[in-house]
Amino acid sequence: MNNISRKNWILIWVLGMAGQICWNIENSWFNNFVYDKIAPEPAIVSWMVGVSAVVSTFCTFLVGTWGDRIGKRKPFICVGYIFWGLFTFLFGATEMIPKNPLFIAAAAVVLADAVMSFFGSLGNDGGFSPWTTDISNEQNRGKLGGVLAVMPVFATIFGAVVSGFLIEKLDFFAFFGLMGGIVAIMGFVALFTLKDSPHLAPKRDERGFWHQFLSVFNGKTIRENQELFWVFAVMTVYFIGFNVYFPYITIYFVNYLGYDYGMTGVIQGVGLLTAALLTIPAAKIIDRGKMALVIFAALICNTTGLVLVSLSQKLPVLLIGVFGAGIGYILVLQSLTAWMKNLYPGEQRGQFEGLKQIFFVCIPMIAGPAIATPVINRLGIQAEINGTVGMVPAPSLFLISAALTLFTLLPLNIAAKLCRKRNGA
């Protein structure tokens, strides 16, 4: 039985939180940086999110397969985190690029984000995430899933509250340098403290790396892992709806509702922190195999929360709405994390971690912003930001996201039936 040691729990929290804060900076503040320093143009955000999603997915798949072949995760975690921090710092330098023509500046931020995402996926998705699977088992993955699910929430709270105030004091360039430095230091810490699981053995396909890399893209793999692929489908549909609104939520609060970065952080932070408390009772239900039940309840809360955010500009209603959406996000991610890790083939965990990224990152982060861009352009409002006129999101964005989220119930129903069949219930 893989009991998670105290040292490994500390590393999970330290490396996980550093990584999630860095991902939060990319997913939220990079977008605000574009609006403030480049141009208030949702298409730039859409391209930036989409390209980085493709790069992240490919990198995770590459590194996951490589890690499975050599039976190691540590080198990828350490190198990835160090360079992830470095390129987070360098992203801020793109504000110095001339804005005329806009295409050059837009291409620069897309490229800079893609490079940063490559190293982020190298360290976090391709190295750290399968490492957590290696050192855990079915008896503790509900708890592990809860920890991994609240980390993005804590990172969002940090990003919304602390980052907002830091950006107001330091501006973006210094802020990116500070946060990137912290992530790089965590990479050096891992060099001296982290150890690979003793149960992780090399899984080498003698027909070569690329044969092993492509081995999961066949009908046999899908047939042998039907439940896992339906869980992936649940993840895809849910996170398409999530990525319709999430990259733009801070832009909405600041440029549509008129809150400053600090107050925007308080609104998001209070709602999400309260929602995070539910991961504790949810972990017990998940460890009993009732992931689908938790996800169903979370979807209802999620949809209700998004509707409330769209209907009112009053602070109490916004807090309740963010709380509801936060419940949805946290409990869906917690449940799916445990569900997937329990289904990963033992000798292909890194490779399937890469496969997961197609459904978790690549498809949702391309489709979500692609849906959001015309919605913002047609149903948003025109506003002037730092002397440049552009379109900002309106409440309609949250209603459309809520409607899309409900479609998650379709693959969830099939995945739940396969889970009951597997467990003989």
C-alpha cells in the first residue's frame, strides 16, 4: 500500500501551490496584462490561450511518455520548474515591444506564453502530476484529489487578492519577476528533497520512443479503458464551459462592473475559500466511489452560481454566485482527479497524464475562448482602456457558460453506469 509520507505531503503542497500560482498568473493575469499593456482585444487572449493549450498538451504527452520509459519524474520536475519561473519573468518584458503594428506585439505575447507553458507542463503536468499518482493509491486519492483541487482555488485567491494588490504597487513586470523567482526556487528545492516512487519501474517499448508515444491512440486502448475515456469526456465538456468565462472573469469585474483589482480579488477570494471547505466531506464520499454523485451536485451549484453572477451587480449576490461557481469547479476537479488516477494503467501513468491534457487543457482551452470571442464582440460593451477602445465581456458570457456546463450531464451519466458496472453495484 502506498502511504504518502509527511515529507511527500509537504512537497505536494509546496510544489503544487507554486505551480498553481504560476498557472493562475498565466490564466488570469496574462490576460489582464494583454488588455492593459498590449490592446483590449479578446482575439489576442483567445490565440494566447489556445496556442499555449496545444503546447502544454504536447509537452505533457512527450514528457509523460519519456518518464514512463526511464522510470523517473524528478529530472522533469526540477528542470521544468526552474525554467518555468525564468520564462514567467521574461513574459513581462513583452510590454516593451512597440504596439504599431499590433500584430508584432500580439505575436510576441502568444509566443512568450507558449514557451512559458512548455516549461510549466514539463515540470508540473508531465513530471509532478504523474509523480503524485505514483506515490498514492485508491485509499488515499480522495484526499489527494481534494488537496490537488483546492490548490487552484488557493492560487486563485492568492492571484485575485495578493496579486491584485502587488500589481497595483509594483506593476506587471516586477510582479512577474517576483512570482517567477519563487517558482524557480521551488525547482531547486526539489533537486535536494524529492525522490521518485520506489514502485516506479521503467516501461520501455522496444519498438522505439515514438511507437510508445503513439500507442495510446488506437481503438484497443479506448476499448480497454472505456470508463476512463468517458471520464475524459466529462472533463472536456465541463471545462469548455469553464473556459468560456474564466479567462475573462477579472476583466469583467474590473472593466464592466468597475471594481479595482483589490476588490475583485476579495469577491473571488471569499467565495472560493468558502467553497474549498466542502472538499473535506467530499473526499469521504469520493473514497467510497461516489464520484458521479459529487459531480452532479457540483454541476447544479456551478450553473446556479454563474446565473447569479450574470443577473446582478450587487456585492452579496456576486459573492453567492462566485461561491456556487467555486463549488462546481472545486468538486468537479476533485472528483475527476481521483476518478482518473484510479483508472490509469499502472505502467502508463505519465503517458495517460499527457492524454488527459487533450481533454482537460487542449480542447477546452481552444474551444472555450473560441466561443467567448464572438460572444464578447457581439454581446459585450465597447470601452476605452488606457486610451485604446475595445470590447469587454457582459453578463451574457456567464449565461452561455452556464448553459454549456449543463451538457456535462450527458457523458457523466454514461461514465457513472460504467463505474457502477466495474464495482459490481
